[in-house]
Amino acid sequence: MCSNNMSAPLPATEPALWNATAAVIFLRGLGDTGHGWAEAFAGIRSSHIKYICPHVPVMPVTLNMNMAMPSWFDIIGLSPDSQEDESGIKQAAENIKALIDQEVKNGILSNRIILGEFSQGGALCLYTALTTQQKLVGVTALSCWLPLQASFPQGPIGGTNRDISILQRHRDCDPLVPLMFGSLMVEKLKTLVNPANVTFKTYEGIVMMHSLHQKEMMDVKQFIDKLLPPID
């Protein structure tokens, strides 16, 4: 189970069973904390990987009538043309980049790091991966969207993560982040990075609404195992 010193704003972590040679940084979404990944680890954990679960900061959320709740950035609306919290998104991305830098200082190569994954957390991971100068191997994007989409170029992003692998998953019955968001996002992603490295799958007929499902976690595990094999 993820553990954390509750007196300090440090991420909850699941250490590798021996020397960590890779890391996965998981971000949960609106209303959750880093501890929300504890149950998910049972099905996806690999002994050489360190799992890092940053806690979602608490802030007023416009969509929630300005009530304070765990949120990576403010959410104003739930339509593709809703105003976005640009400064909040960019600051949150810088915080995730700082986590990546810390793991590099700890001895893990940045190209042995995967970002992910659910809802608002997945959205932040995508934005971070597409804007950072740190070379990452992959990012998972579950039931999410691409923030500040209009700020990206019309063609490939170039730079260090042009060939990053992206695992995108969505369900057809999601009432909070509709499938339309996923469909729009995958088309944009395929113009920004190598389209051969973007995989998009929808889950049909599975009543799981806006939440994680075991089938999703198994897809994530396969993605991680492929990109982050043990080093001999």
C-alpha cells in the first residue's frame, strides 16, 4: 500500500522490491489523493519499478461552486469550449516536472519514467509530457482530455518527446468526461507525436461510468511491462 508522512506534502510511494531502475508517476483526478492508487497497485506492480503517487492539492473549484476539494487545477466547465485555468495547468505541470527531476537525481533515467493517468490527473500528465524537455518513455491517459489544446502547434511538437508512446483509454458511457473528449484528443495527439505510438481503445458495454476498471488496469500493466522491462 502507498505510504506517506502525513505531516509533509510528499507523494505517497510504493518502492521497488530491490534497486529501482524505473518509475511510474500516477496522478488521480478531481477529489482524490495519492492514496487512491493503493488498491490498483496489487494488479500492476513490478518489482523493479518505483510507483509515485503525488497528493492532489486542495483548492476552490469553479465547477464545484467554488468549494475547496483536491484538484490539480481549477475546472470551469465540462465542454470542449469551456474556459481553462491556463496558469494553474502550467504551474501543476511544473510541479510534475520537478518530481521527474527528483527521480533523475535519485538515479532513474528519465527515459525509464512513465506518467499517468486518470481523468484530471491524466490530462495533466499529457500536458506535462508534451511540454517538458525531459525525455520520457510513455504516458497513459485514461478517461481524460488534452488541456490547452489550442496552444499546441498544428504539426509535430518536435523536441524530446516526439516519439513518446501514449496509451489512451476511454469508456462509451462516461457521464463526466464524454467519449467525444477522447475522440477529439486522439486526433490531435496523432498530429503532435508519432501516430504509430498512439493507441486508443474504447470500452463498450461496461458499466463503470467515470471510474477505473480492472480491464483498464490490465491494459496499463501491459503497457508498463512493455516499456519498462527489467534491466539485466
